[in-house]
Amino acid sequence: MKTCVMKTEKVCKSFVSDGEVNNVIKNLDVKLYQGDFTVIMGSSGSGKSTLLYLLSGMDKVTSGKVYLKERDITGLKESAMADIRKDSIGFVFQNMNLIPDLTLLENVLSPSFQSKIRKEDKKKRAETLIEKMELYPHKNKFPNQLSGGQKQRTAICRALMNKPEILFADEPTGALNSNAGKGVLDTFTRLHEEGQSIVMVTHDLKAAVRGSRVIFLRDGRIDGELEQGPYRQKEEEARERMLYEFLKERNW
Amino acid sequence: MMWFKKIRKKKVQSIFIVVILMVCSMLMTSSFVIMTAGNAPYEALTEECRSPVLKIYPFRSDESEIAGQIKEKMEKLSMVEQVEVIPYYYIIDRIRINGKKSIEGFFDLMTLNDRSHGSIRMLEGSRELKDGQCLIPAVLSNSEEIKVGDFLEIGKGISYQVAGIYTDPYNMNLSFDSEIIVKENMQSEDLKYQVHVFAKGEKIGDEVLDIYREQNGTILEGRAITLEARIENNQMTELILGGILLGISVVILCISGIMIRYMIKSTLISEKKTIAIYKTLGYKNGKIISIYLKFYGFLIVAGTILGSSLSKLISDSFTKITFQNLGVTSSSNIIFDGIFCSSIIIAYGMLCVYLLLRNVGKIRPMEVFRNEAAHTGKKQKNVTNALGFSPLHMAMRMIFRDKKYTCMLVITCIMAAYCVNFAATAMVLLDDFSEKNYYWIGFDKHDVSFTSTDLKTYEKTIEKLQKEKEVEKVIKTTTQVAVSVPWEKGMGDTILSTMVYDTYENLDMPVILGRNPVYSDEIAMGSLMAEKMNKQVGDYVDIYFNGSQKATFLLCGIYQSFYDMGKSCRLLGRTLEEQNISFLYEGASIYLKEGFEQEEFLKDHGKEYESDGKLIDRKEKYENILNMITGPQMLAIRPFMVMALLLGGLNIIAVVYLKNMDNRKIQGIYKAIGYSSAHLLKTNITYVFIISLFSLCITIPIFIVAFPKTMVLSLAVMGFLEYPVSFNVTVVIMSNLGTLAVYLFSALAASKSLYDNPISELTSE
């Protein structure tokens, strides 16, 4: 029996532009489970990134509820929401969004600012993460001195720094070349194997096969789900075919 | 019209630039207007009044005879048209207005003379006087609210009714002798004589004086006041005030220059990508620069012209009194000064803008597109990691990793803080001027001053005063003796006002070099005159008594003084006796025993001595002279302080606000990883706090060293070599805490945008 770590109830998100209301997410109910690697797919404008931002508390819902481990986080104040982002959520952006004034090590350490862990332990954890991502020789470099893949791996380290309940990733390979993208996906796979809950938005088939579960969005609603099970490299081709069929059925 | 759209897009920056340049332009234009506004009306008044080019006050002995001799010699000069000898009485008593309020000052009761007073500008009433009537100058009427029909009681029951109010170039400032004109002088005793000299054509007073001296063995047996010197002195107040405002505006312009540079730099960084896109579309550097040049040019021109137009608000409030005294109803004309100042500010502003915009050429599109994440585009060196993320740690990191920006903010804070410290301390010192009037005017620090109104009873009165139980000692003094120094062509007036004391021993009467006279062959001189004569302590100086009796004295001391614009000397009474100079003491410095207060003494004895003279608190002595110096400064300092603080605050708001705008994405990232807006706000506040504190720590010692030097420089015209400042610690602390509070409040106001939600902007380009 899977444990639900996050769920939504009739969540809606609308944007008003030039007096016109655009409903991007419409009465959406979704559950995210402990240890799952959930991939959200959909065509452009289907609302996948918007859903990711609502789930991660980066944006506010227009109506409906979002629960993190049974706790309603919909109407929380800014500071309480900041605590949740800090303690329970990790986020990896498509364009990395590293802080340009901070070194690699400082970027990784930056979410731990209010943590009660001793400074030395924090540093140790950050260095362990950096080492795992094969970034140790670059720890004193600034973001503009790193390659795209290195930046994205730094962003992953930063997202993992506070041991989040869920790691969100918005098109993490979108800005990378295939080689660097593969490295990042391998990292996600490894993290999933270690038990990390991951929610990733992508439109890349190669990235999507890494997930254990695929949710397909269309016009702000869930149009279908596919359970793929944990990723095995030797099953990659078969998983790709299955996913391809799943998407084809949805005219993607 | 691409440049015009930028105004809408960059509303806040546009408002900042316009407001700051408006303030600069307002101050600079008004300072020039204040300094020059009087020129044309004074010229018109001089022409209308056909005033004498020269007024001579003959030396004390046999005044009527000397006046006659001077008249005779003057009339022989080809450039002299007419000479009039006019009797007057120097009013020693306080003047009582309508039997109530009494005033003190330098007033001559002048007998009406057709030639001298025939063309004075009448502002009210008639020039035709009856017995018992008088005409008063507008400056007296305006300052004491005396109207036509009011009665002026001038000692011993002699009273005149005001029949008219007039103005002329010699009677524009109460710091100098002002004339109350009467038909017949009721004071038959102690009458003195003035010689009024009218020149032919365009000849001025100094030219007449030079020729007179050349033809009469350099001797002039009297004190001469030329029309041009009097007009210059009349405008001294406006010049001091205008000079202060000009200084302020230059400082503010410098601060603004730094700030505007930052704003433009910030725009160029934030619009790097836009510029790169323009370039890929084929726009040439010149075209792109012209877009920004037009945008900033428009703001600079708009702010400057708006400021110049509004400068009338400041200049009119300061020149109003002068115009009232001149009897002119129109206000100051700002057009010429406005165009001049606007041109300077616009040229400076455009130069700042152009020098920065030249960097547009360095922006290479592919570098910008490839390197979007790089904040500055500059290659960064590896640094030691700073692992803390508290507001303090983050602020310190900001300070050390963006040194250029930090330096700019420090300079801005220092300049504004210096202005505030300057204003606050100057205000305290000016407030204290009356307490320390003995130092500034150059007399001794006594408790109560006595001025005799009946010289026959003087000695008896002094004896009586000495016997009073409250009195410790009485020092006899007089300022009625004039001596002169050897004349050289172009030197102008050679007369020195003399402070004669029967002793200088054990008196608190400051000198800056040497000491006061102890022996009868010694003299102490004001620094201005010593410098003019190139004499130092230990040198011998030649002095003339009554214009012709030469004596040589040892220069034993040099002091500084506002008295008679720095042209004065100190002699012992017995020096005059040994030189057979007839003189009478008419004043006295009274020292009270410990435990007795001036107020009590004056209350108890004021009435008792009324028939012999007047007793006044030492702090009220020479009030008019001090008012001339402190008045304009007091007027200018408050707005100066407000402007400096406003501008300092405005700078912080602009800089912090623009930095927040530039760092919007970074703030979004911080928020995305769990930082709250409050944490980022605390970081901003801590950052400004550290910079402000550091700036204040630098400013205060610089200020303490530089302030007295600045003041000496501003008083150099009167020969000041020192400006003793005892800094009031509470005032220094309070003004700096106030400055700090304004800086922090500004940072707080500028950080409002931190509470926006820029996280959603992280995905959008």
C-alpha cells in the first residue's frame, strides 16, 4: 500500500489577461505517493508546469485545496509557505536558477540557512552531495564558470540539501545537450532508487521513461495515467514503446 | 518614439531622475538669483536717489571745524560736484516705539538736507517734514513694524512722529549706521557732522578718495564710507546666503551624478539582452545610444527646467525682505540665471549619460545570449566560501562581492551624512553665537555692559557701580576713538575701529597670536588688517591719530573679529593719554561676583542707572552685527539639512529599489528555496545598516577635522584664521542617529517590492 505524500482536491488555476479569464487547471484531483517518480506530460499549454508550481507551493491556487501529508497548505501565510518550501520541498528548474553571486558550494548550502544542524554537518552534507554529483573540484566556482550539466547537477544538490519529502523538477533536461541531459536523468534515477519521491514535468520521451508513473494532462485536466514501475536500463526500449503507445492514444 | 516608451516602462527611475535634478536645479538657480537679484534694483535706487558717492565722519575733536576743512579741500577737486556738511546726533539711548517696545542699534538722528535727501525714494508719507516729525528707513520700519504716525522716543523725553518711510542705498542694513531724518535736530548737545560728497559724472567714491589723499599728503581726517562699499556690504547677507545655497547645490549635484550613473548602469545591465536583440536586428551603436540619450536627455532637461522654474519659490522667500527694504514690488527675475544654471546642469547630466552609454558598443549579442545566467558578464575569480545565510552573512557577502556598488553607496551616504553633520553643528554654533559674542566681536567676556548717555557723570557712575555689592570689577572702555593706518593707493578706507580699555589684564579677551596690550607702546590688531599691512607679532606698526598724528607701536597680539568687518585694533587708555589724544570713556565692562546673575543685577539696577546710561546683558551687545552674520546662515541651514537628508534618503531608496529590481530573479530563487520575504528584507536592512554605520564612522572624524577649516575659509573675508568649535556630543550623536534612521527607513521603503511574488517569474524569460 503506497503512502500518499501530497494530494489536490478540485484545484483550479486561472490567469486573467486583458480582462479575459484563462482557466489553466480545472478541478484537478491528483495524488502523489511516497517513493514514486511521477512524470507529468502534456502538450504545450496543457498546464503541466502550472500544476508543478501549485503542488510545490511556488504559486497559489485560484480554488481547491493542496495537502502535504494531510496538512492543508492552500491558505498558508507567506512565511509558513516559505518554511514548507525550505523543509519539505526541493525544486529543480529548467534554467537552473542558481544564484550568480554565490559559489557552487554556497548555492548548495543556501537552503540550509535556518537548519538546526551544526554548521560543520551542513557543510559535510553539502560536500557529500557535491561529491556524489562529481562536482567537488568545482565547489568554489561561480555559476557562470560551470557548464550547463554541472549547473543542473548543482541545482539538484541544492534541492536535496534539506532532504525534501518531494523533489520537483521542471523540464530539468530542457536546456541541456543530450549527454548532459542523460547525466541528469541518471541522477534522478539513482535518487529514485534511493527512495526519493520525485515529480518531474517533461515532454521528452527519454526523460519520461525514467518515471515509475506518468500522468498525462490535457487542457488542465488529467487525461490518463500510466504505471511503468521502477526504471531498469535493460527494459528501456520496451518502456519507451509502451509510453509511446500511451501517448499515441492521446494524440500527442 | 522608442525613447518615449521607455519613460512609461521605467516610471520609477524616470521620477527619481526628474525629482533629483529638479532639486539641484532649484537650489542652484535660486542661489544665483539670491546673489544677483539685488543688482538691478540697487542700480536703479542709486540712480534715483542721486546719493553722495562718499560720506565722511570726521574725527572726534572739533568736528565742525574738521568737517569744514574737509569740505573745503573736497570742493577743490575737479571731479567733485558738491559737498554738504550735515549735523547729526548719534543715538546712544534705546529708541522707544510708541512708549512701549524699545530697540537698540546704530542710528544717526540726521538733519534733513535738500541735496542729500532731496531724491531719496519715499515709500510712504511725505518728504516735507514739520518740527517733531521724522523719516525712517524702510529697513527699520520693516524689521520693527514701525508705521507712519508712530512715535519714536529718543532719550530724555525727545520724541518724533514718523511722517514717512524712505529708502536709499546707505540705509539698507541695520548692521551699519542708519539715518532717522529730522527737520531740526532737537539734540543741540553732542552734535556731530558728516561730510557728504557728490561727484561729477560716473566717478565713484574710491576714485574721489584716492585723489583727495594724493593731493592732501595721504591724510583724511575722518572715516570715509563710499557708496560702492556700502552697497557691497548691504548685499553681504545675500552673498553669504547665495554662497551657502550654491555650495549645497554643487554637493547635491555631485551626489546626484553618482546616483544617476548608477541608474543608467542598472538600466544597461537589465536591458543588455534588449540591446543585444537590437544589434542582431541591425541597429547600429549610434542608433541604440541615441534612443537612450533621448530618453535620459528628456528626463534631465525636464527635471532641470522644472527646477529652474520652481526656484522662484526659494529665491522669493529669501529676497522678499531685501525687495521690501528697496521698496520694489516686483519679485526676482529667474530667466537669465535659470538659463545659465540649467545649461550647466544639463551639460553635466548629458556628459554623465554619454560617458556611460558609450559602453553600449561593448555589448556583444552572442556573449549576452550565451551567458544569460551571468549576472554581470564579468569573469569572477574563485573566492573563499562564506557559508552563513543569516541576514548578516548575506549582507556581508553583498558588501564584499559587489565592491563597486558598495563604494558608490558609501560615497553617497558619506556626502549626505557630512551635510547633515555640518548643518546640525553649524546650527548649534550659531545658536551659541550670542553667548560667545565676545569672541566673535572681539571684546572681553564680561557679564553686563554699561554705555553712558551722559559723559559728564561717567566717572561718578563708574565709581558707584564699583561699589555695588554684586560687582567684582568694572573695566572702563570706549570705542569712540578712531585711528588710521598709513594709506596706499587702492587701499580704500584706512580707519581702524579701536577698542580702548583701561586695562586688559586678567580679562578673557581672546587673541589668536601673542597677547593683548600690557604696556603703553603696544597695540593688538585684527588679523585682516595685520595681514593687509603684512605685519606679524613683534613687528612695529605706524598708526595715525586724528588722521595726522603719527605714532609707532609694537604689535603685541593679533585677534579675529567681526567688528567693523575685521578692521579694528586694541589700545590701552594710557596709550592715548601719553599720546595726548583727548578721549572720554563712555562704556564699561562689568564683572559680577560669583553667585550673582546678570538678569537679577539688571532687574535690580537697570532703573537706578537709567539717567546716566544703559545697562545691558553682555549677550545682547552688538546683536545687529551678529544677526548680519548668523541670520542668513540660520535661514539657509534648516532647508539645507532637510534637502541633504531628503536627498540622502532618496538616493538610498533609488539605489536599494533599483538593486531589488535588478535582483528580482535572485529574490525569486531565494524564495523558491524557502527564504521568506522578511528574511530578504532583513538582509537589505542589515546591508544598508552596515554601509551607513561604516559611512558614519568615516564621516564623523572627517567632519570634525574639516568643519572648522571650512568655516575659516568662509570667514576669510573678515580675516578669520581660526574657528573654535566645541562639538556638542549629544547633537553629533542625535544627528547621526537621525541620519541612520533616515537611511534605514529609506531601505525599508525601497524594499516593499520584496513582498511581491517573483517566484512565478523564474520560468518566464
